[in-house]
Amino acid sequence: MKIFMDTANVEEIRELNEWGIVYGVTTNPSLIAKTGHSQEDIIKEICQIVDGPVSAEVISTECIGMVEEARKLSKIAPNVVVKIPCIVEGLKAVRILSAECIATNVTLVFSLAQALLAASAGATYVSPFVGRLDDIGEDGVQLVEDMVNVFRKYEFDTEIIAASIRDLEHVDRVMLAGADIATIPTKVIHEMIEHKLTDAGLKKFLLDYENSKK
């Protein structure tokens, strides 16, 4: 399972990119707004740091507007992926953009039916929102697992990005469910490297080494 960062904070991206584990980045209008900069400037800077896919979301809700925005966004850098909402106009836009070889990430997916439609329209990626489904009492990870099974059965090339990841349990479960990618908040990625036994073991190794020199 590949790891994407779910942030528009350039300093966070630069720091974690040095770990060698960041494959791509996803952003959205809310994350971009927190930076105080334009989407174009932020996406351009992120693409200079990360070689993998960088998702930038359209604002339009009509097909023609989405396509126009997508064409502009795709010119920022060759690794830009255009996020399109899972609505009828979005599916129309995905079909057009797919024919133009512009990569798309269909976002705000909450059902298996939506995922199937997005993949059928030619989406490069589909993003089920795990945490938001959990919020309404549904099992977001189960949706990811169902999508994995259906996409494999019908041989879709579309990759599944598990989104709206809230904690380590989500990371573990979507990994076991077979998600191609998980887009993860910076805080949770930091938690992934931490374990009390690792800290205790390292402390003991260092202490034993110092004692051996006495």
C-alpha cells in the first residue's frame, strides 16, 4: 500500500519526503485555504518536492467548468492529478479528461455503486472516505474491501485511495483490506513510526553499548 500525505502544508511535505516513504500528496480546497496561498502556487511548490501524484481539486460543479479547470491544473506539472467530485457532472468530466489522458481522482465516494460508476467513467483513482462513513455509523473500511474485490473481479485499472483516515487503526485496516493507497494526515504518519517497545529497545541497546566501554 502506497502512502500519500493528506495536507497542503509545504513544510510538512518537505520534512516527510525526506523519510523516503511519501509516494504522493492529496489536497482539497479546505487544506489549500489554510495555507493562505493560491491553489496554483501551492500545487506548483508541492510538485517541486514530490515526484509522485499530487491531487488538486476543481471548484466547479458543472462539467464544462470542471474540464476547463482540470486542463489548467494539469499544466502546472506533469504529476498533477485532478480531483473531481462524484456527481453526474463529475462523471461526464472524468470521461472527457480520461480521453485527453489527464489523470483524475474521483473524490467524496461513499458507496460501492459510486465507486463502480467512477471507475467505469475512466477515473485514474477513486477515493472512498473511510472516516466520514464511520461518523454516520457505517463501516468505511468495509467499503474499501468491497471496492478492492469488485475492481479485481472486473479488472478495473482504477486505483483505490483510502481517504478520510483518522488514526492508526484505520491505516492498519485499509492496508489489510487491500487499498492501493492511503492518504494520511501528517499527525497519523508520525504515529505510524512510534512504538514504546522500539523506544525501550533502543534505549537499552545504547545503554548496553555505553556500559561495554567501561
